[in-house]
Amino acid sequence: MGKAALSDIELYDFLALMMCSDPWPDSVNRESLIELADRESRERGYDDWIEAFHHHIYPTQNHAFSGSF
């Protein structure tokens, strides 16, 4: 795995924005945002951004996230 570009707090805020903005108002750029969210989530051991978001909301196991995420 490479180095995540976003901090854990930045990622959570971004994932919350993605979740609350569904459907995304600009479908042209949505794929780019999903790619970023998935890449950042995979860097932390999740399959995709939705799993990462729900794990933070409903943590049931230890994962690669540290700190508040």
C-alpha cells in the first residue's frame, strides 16, 4: 500500500459528504470522487469507501484506522 493523501479526519469528512450527497449533483465528476474515496479507504484496509464510512459509524472490529477514525 502507498501513503494516504488525506488524514483520517479529512477522509471521514469527505466520506460523510459523499454519503450525504447521493446522488452527487455533478455526475461527470462523481467517478473521480469515488475513485479518490475508494483509494483512500483501501489504503486503510477497507474494500471501498462505503465500508470505511460504515465502519466508522458502527465500529465492530479493530481496523487500520488510528486516532478518531
